[in-house]
Amino acid sequence: MINSFTFNHLKFLLQTKANSIKALRLAANSFRICLVIIAFFGFNNISAQNIALWNFQDIVSPTNVDSDISASDVTISAGSISFQNGTDDGGTRIGNSGSWNQGSFSETGKYLQFSVTPNTGYGINYESISLRLGRTIAGPQQVTVQYSLDNFSTSGVTVIDGGSVTSTSANSLNSFTIPASDLPSGDVEEELTIRIWGHDASGGGNLRFNNFRVNGESILLQVIPVLNTTEIEISNLSYPENSGPSTPQTFVLSGNNLDGSDVTIEVPANFEASFDETGGYDEELMIDSFDGEDTTVYVRLEEGLAAGPYAGTLFVSGGGADTVEVALEGSVVEEFQIPYENSFRTEDDIEVAELQGFIFTDVEYGGTADGGYTRISNSGIIESPQIDFTEFDGLEVFVDLRTFGGNTGQVLSLQASSDDGDNYNTIESWSVPSSYEQFSAVVDLRTALNEEEGRLRFLITDGSNQVRFRDLEIVEFMFPGVPDPEFS
């Protein structure tokens, strides 16, 4: 018979076994849940992802480079990189170089350099950069590390300032870590360049290095379609009355990340555009399935307009991008005719005169001083458009003059031609003063000058310096009661 003690003991053992089995089942289920969680969220949230590694196993090029970035070789600013045996951090070889700065840190000192660049359309979210460095007894005892986003065109950002290099064993180098808080934040699209300066060496010994690691994540950036124009404003689309069109000017249209749809160029009233300088002008242009390739667009003020200013906005739209605008301005200037006035005090005044047919040689806008002026150089000439002298008995010319560059006896002469500028006769010469003064002269056209192809011109005929010229007026002059002189 089984006594009561034996029975109860057996019952206890069976219950204990059942509880153990239940506990094992619970543990197994918990383990499965952990595996599912890890599989779902991944290990990348637990530790930093290495996106580039330089392991110096007899090479300076990177390994394990993320497919969405590019990474440079490690270079050195002076001397060369060599390799030696060393089991640091699990490898069999490490890099080294000698003859480092024996003074304190200087940006002109010797340095190692490498860079990481995201591919187009990607950015890098940096988590850390780690470096393993050591030295020989006479090697650099400190390192300074900087990064730059413009390849050190401007000063870099210091992230390790005089870090101590104490290890002299090739099998166990010092570890340096640059945390995310010291690196550029966000999804960095620019090239990141790292420089490592060794300094405070006691002699010509080596700096040793191994396993440079860049940790982070490459991020696909939001792609935004963009249309670009090289100009946002085009002015001086002008021509003289009863003429036109204006001389065309250009801008270059391009795009990035476009969706391949058509792009339309809408031109404002009174202007026109073309893809060809010599023809095909219209008020609307279309580029089928525009891929963003550089495209030159010609714009001009259309012909046959009345005198006056014109302005409007050209719109470029399509490709999935926001519309871009180019402001257009121009004018139709009145034809040159007598009476004629032009203040010659602004660049616009000179431009209008050129459109009307004036010819300027070694003449330029002088600036806004004293109300503005045009400057005639020592060899400069201002020549009028053609004037039909047969329509007038005489012309009277008024102009304000002043020396420029000091008074060296400058003399400005007014001359007239009856053969379209092939030959000139001097009408009047004025000694130019140091302060503005108005001068005038009468051109008697009852002489041999009485021809259809007449011109007037102004030029310096004495003195070594220049002349300020402004407020030109040409009007008809009458000779009442005076008989015509004999023609020579």
C-alpha cells in the first residue's frame, strides 16, 4: 500500500513539474514576441549604422560604403601614407605617416583628409564619426579634427580640440568619437570633409590610424520640380519710332526634377519670344515633354508700336513646377528731329540717343554728381544722326560744359558735315571752364553745308583732360532780313 506520506510527496512532485513546464512555455512565448519586435523594428534603432569604413588593410579607399553615398580615399597633405602590421580593432594592418607638426596646432600643418557625399536627391543624417589613432614615441601627442561643408573654402568647425594620443602600441590605438551633437544636423546634402591634424610631436615619429567609421543613415529627400531662368528681369528692349522690332535679348530656361510634361512660355502684350534669334517669334511658346535641358529663349519688343514705355511679365509654367516670371521692359523712343532736346544726365538718356542714331566714341556715362552728366574723353566724339540741312536756314546749338579731371585748357569744338560725316568744318570752339556754363553756336546752313546728308559732332580739340557734357538742345535758327550769303 502507498501510505499517505508517499502519495502527497508524489503529488507535490507532479505539480512542480507541471509548473516548470508552464514556465518554460511562457518563456518561449516571450522570446518569440521579442524576436517579432526585433524583426519588425530592426536593429538600426538599437545601434548606429555604418555607412562608410576605412580599414587601412593596405588600402586608403573606403569599404562598406552605403549605395546612396560616395566616399573619397583618405589623403594626406604632405608625404605619404604607409602600412604596417597591427591587430588593432580586429584587423591585421594599420596606416601610418611620419614627420608631423612639432609645434601646437596650425591649420597650415600636416593633416589627413577624407570626405563623404550623398548622391543627388539624398541627404545624410549623421549619428557619429569614430577614429582610431595612435603614435610612435616621437609621433604627434595631440590631434585636432575639423569638418567642413565647403571643402574648407572657409574655416572648418572644430570637433576635437587637441585630443590626447597616448597609445604607442600598434595593436591597441586610442578611440575618438565625434557625436551627432557636434556634426551637421538634419539631412545634410553637402559634401562633408573631415581633416585630422597631428601636432605636438616630439620628433619625426609616426601617427598611426585605423578604422575611420562614419555612422548614420542616407535619406531619400523629397523631390521638388523646379523651373529656372537665368534672368528675372530684362530691360532696354527698345527701338526708335517707325522702326523695330528691338534687338533681342536672351535668358536660359532649365529645370530640375520635372515630371516630363509640357512647359509653356507666355509672353505679355507688345513683346514676343522665340527659340531662334532670327525668326519664329510668337506670343506663346511650347516645349513638349521638357526634360530641363538648358534652352535659350530670345525676347524682343515687337515692331510698329507707338512711342512710349512698355512693360509686362513673361510666365513660364509646366513640368509640375511652380510658375516662374521674367519682367520685361522696353520703349519706343521718338525719332530724332529738330527741335531736339536731351539732358544727357542719365544712362537712359545715352541709350535713347543711341537708339535715335547718335554715335559715341570714347564717351561714357559720368555719374550722378551735380545732377549727372556724360563724359567725353580726350579722344572722344559725340556725333549726331543724319540731318537734312536743306530744310533749315540755320541751326542753333546749346550745351552745358565743364572740365573733368582738372583744367588743362580743354577746348570742345562743334563741327558740321554736309557729306554724312566724311568731312567736317569747325563751327565754334569753346574753352571749357571748371564750373558748368551754357555755350551756344549758330550753324549757318545757307552755305555749302546746305545738303541732305548733314551731321553735327562735338570733340575735344585741345587740352589733355576730359569734359563733362549735358543739356544738349538743337533748334531751328532764322535769319530775318539777312540775305543769303554766297555759296562757296
